Amino acid sequence: MIKKRGAPKKPPGEVKTGTIQVRVTDGEREAIESAATSQGTTVSKWACDVLMRAAKRATKR
């Protein structure tokens, strides 16, 4: 039996397939990358977390 490499597959509800593109200046990108790095995460994860918190706040109003 050949062992598969890589992480195990996620259940259908956990798979992320959508993307959002945002244009930023070099300075904005540096600030975003710095914030993500300071929290020990990727830019993608950091941005998703920040956007989801903002979306939840906006929909509570």
C-alpha cells in the first residue's frame, strides 16, 4: 500500500474555494504583511480573520 503525502482532505464544508482580490499600495501591503507576521500567521489567514470580524460587526447593526 502506497502512503499518500500531504495533509488529509478536509470535509466539504471546510474547503475554501473562493478568493477575493484587493488592490493595495506597497505601504499597505507591508503593513498587512507586518501585522500577519507579528501574529504568527499568513497574510491570507490574517486578512480572512480581520474581514470576518468586520463583516460580523457590520451585520449586527
